Amino acid sequence: MQASDYINWWETTKETGLEEVKTTFVELFGKAEFLPSIYHPVLYSYLKNSQMKHWSKELFSFSQKKIRGMESAIGKEKMISTLLANFHLISGAYQNLLDLEERITLMNRFKGNEELKTKIFSINIYSDLLNFSFGELLKLFIEFESVKDGKNLFQKTLTPQMEVLSSPVRGYQNLTNLADSNIRNAISHGGVKVSGSAMTFSYRKRNQHLEHQSTVYEFKDSLLQLFDGVSAVILAWFGYLCEENISYTDIYGNDTVQNDTSMFFEKLSMSTLLTNCDKIYQLSIDGETGKRQHVNVEFIGTDLDIDSRMFLGIYTAERVFQLRKLNLDDTITISFKSPKIVNSFFTIGCSVINDFSNGKINIEGVSQIIWDSESALMFPINDEARNEFEDNFRYYPDIENDDFYITEIEDISNSDEKRFKAVAYLKRAKRPNHVKKSVGEIINQIKALENYGFSSNRVKHGKMHADIVYLVLYKKEVRKGKDRALFPENSNFIAQIQYDKEMNFPINNKFVDKYLKKRLEKTIEYNWNPNF
């Protein structure tokens, strides 16, 4: 299988939704006879993502007309060159929109009332949407208007950008009316108050101090309307790219495009409908034989079995090797992150990839070389019935009495042992005997806690007592800094404590254990600060 067609094979054979993408968007983009495959992941998000699928049809049509009108005014060649030179504005707006979509999803799942949702989520999301995605699109249209007018119309901040485009001569009111710059100013300068369902936006306009009244429900509607409008404008630009068949061949090696644009298209070229290439970064490493290059590629998406991860990873490594013109002594690491799998990865040498590209070894041979080199860590899919949202937000409440305060309680269980770790502050302990008395009670309280497991991997969980409890003890409560250091010089540090019912004591800290005074008392190991 050639490196150029493994993505199409995968989307057609292993995923569902490609035909729906083609049918929907070839019809929507009237001048597109087909869709360049590099845009399939983007267009799929407009069909399936919980927020982006609600893009505004009205703003899409408006944007299409504006884009084609601009092309008519400045000519196709200038249109495309200006677009490619400023495409980082579109890619940045799109990526920011994906991030904001996750935050809107969290907001909708949050069980608090609307006042609390507004304070925690809506205000910040609205501000970021204005200042990033919306603002980037305004900058893009201003760039084209500058080309059309033959003068620099650049404006640094949002309000003058909106004023430039909203003038009757330019006619972008459908876009600029999505946002209220006064509300934006109020948010930016801390002039927002939320009380019950009422919202007050205080802002300054010239020499006047003004207020705008709203409700949390109206504000959320305006947020979603802004999101849907921004989504539609971005989709219209991707539609133009599809209609003009502008693909990675127009980007790769093009000195007029910014690095962010090149990186965006490179990641798209390695993404499928359901598994997205999230990051690519290259490092120079000084080794025994001289300087070499190492490239890291990170995927996020759906849960893939081990063989599928190996398949996508190996072909991705081949593409990276060819696109980046790596040498045979360079290396590539491919990693995967998804909800029901512990983060996985493998590393492969470019000499192996070169043999694969030249047909000297097949994909099974490459896979075997990776396993034999012990440079892979691939975990199976966790097939337990889990609620990912609940798993991500589960926490253990702090425990406090007159003698101690237990915080930062965390489940660190594995498949064979139920384990907790925590930090405890001893309020009245002055001597080791005082500490030991409190430690016994602390361990009894922690080991009796129920743990619940994780989406990513199977662990021992339930109401049984913990097998291991790991504690760090301090005198006074601090959050960070030198007073949390685990070294004898820190007078606030008392001891590391480990309870292990099997007395194996598997948790070690190689950096600090050698400086501490170890004492064993049956099922409890004390690593004392020798200065306590």
C-alpha cells in the first residue's frame, strides 16, 4: 500500500461516515466536483461534532457570497495567494473553535444552576470566542479588503476591526452583528456581574459609563449564536478551498505560507475521520554518533485495538520520513491518546521505515522489529462499562479533624492493588510518637474509602480496604514551593509514610529516599526527615 492512499483505505474500510461527508459537502459546495481528501476530517467535524454541526446556514451563504465577491474584485490568482499567506488565521480560528466546543460540552454536562454555569463557563467562553476565532476571521476579511482597496486597513483590537467591516460600503453587518463590542469590553475589564438570572455589563464609551442588562439565558443564546456563526464562516472558507482544489501540494514547500499553516496541513494529511493527528514536533538530539533528528507525532481520537494503532502508526512514520526528508539514523515516535486506553506509543528507526518504503520488509515485519526492540508500550482497550465524564471529574473530599487535615487524595490503583496517595498536615504533632498516633488514624480513614476505577484501564476498585496507602506529612499547610520539598532542609516536611498490608512497600522515591531515615513497623514504613 502506498503512503499516499493508506488514509483513504482506512477511512473507507475501517471507519463509517465518509460517504455521508462526500454526499453532503459536494452538494453544499456547488462548484466542487469532488472533495480533496485532506479536508475529510474537518468536514466530518461539521457533520458529527455536538456543537459544530449546528453551523448557521445564513452566515454560510453570506460568507460564500463575500468570498466569491472578493475573488471577482481582486482576481483568482491574488485571491488564492492572499488566502494562503493568511491561512494561519483560518486554521487558528478552527482549532480554537474545537477547543471551545469541548468547553461548551462540559458546560452543558455541568449539573450546577445557570448562574453558576455562566460564572464558570459562559463568560470565559464568550470572551475567548470573540478574541480568538471571531477576531481571526475579522482580521482575514480585513486583509482582503486591504488588497481590494490598495491600502492597509489593519486594526489591532476588536472594536475598530468591527467598525471597519461594518461600514455600509463594505457590508459585513451580518458578521459583525454577531457580537457586541460593549459586552466584550465589559468582560475584558471585569465589568460583569451575575446575580441569579440577571446579568449586568458595565463599560465605558468615550466619557460615559454605561450599563447593559441581560439574563443568563439570553447571554447563553448569544454565545451559541456567535459560535454557530463563526463555525459557518470557517466552513465557507474550507468550501472555497475544496471548490478550488487547494490541497497540501499547494502548501508543501511554499515559502509564502506561515509555519502554522504548513503544520496544520501536515497534521491534516495524517488524520482520519475519527483519529486526528494532534501534534507534530521535531527535536535535535546529540547522540554518540553525532546530532540526529527525532520526530514525535501524537494522535487523539477513538479507541483502536493494538493492531490498528500499529498500522496507522507505521504508515504515519513512513509519511513523516518522506515529508521531512529524515536521515536513516533519525527516529520517530508515534503516540496515541483515547478515552478507554492508557496512553500508548512506539518508537521506530528511520532505517527500518526506509526498508519498508522500498519493499524490503512488509508491515508485519516492521511491527515485529518494533516489538523485538522493546520500544513499544501498547495497552489494550478497557472494555468495562464506564462513564468517561464521571471518571474525569470524580474526586475524594478532604478529611479534617482537630489533629490533621488530609487533602490531595488520589486513586493510584493498578490491576492487582487498590492504592491511594495523599498529603496530610499534622496540626499538633511535635514528636515522632504524636506522628505515629495520627498516622494510624489517617491510614484507617483513607484505606476505608471506596474507589471507582478509570475509563482508560482496569484497576482493582470497590469498597474493599486499600492494599497500599502512600502519604507525605507536613507541619503546616502550603500549596507549593520550598515548604513542600521532601528534603531534610525543609523544616516543614515531617516524613513519607507507606502502609502496605503485604509489607512489600513498592513505592519508592530514588531522589530523596537516601536522605531520609527509614524505619519499619509491621505494615507501615516511615521515611523520616532526620531533622524532625
